[in-house]
Amino acid sequence: MIESLKNHSMHGLLALDDNQIIAWLNINDIEKYARIYPNIPEALK
């Protein structure tokens, strides 16, 4: 999983409960969020 994240072939994680998706965690580069990137505090960049 770590290698997949490093080489950008994986972009997130799913949380499942009894085969039902209950959450999605996006693990993409922050620069990919063009609509919110300008508003992200400098400490988080």
C-alpha cells in the first residue's frame, strides 16, 4: 500500500462495515485540489 501511494497508483482508502462503504479517505497530493489549494493555510502545505 505504501508503494502504491508513493507511485500515485493509489489515491485513497475505503472504510467498510459489513461490505458497506462507510467512509472514503482521499490521500491525493494537496496540489491536486485546485479549488481549495489557494485557501489552505501555509502550515498545511
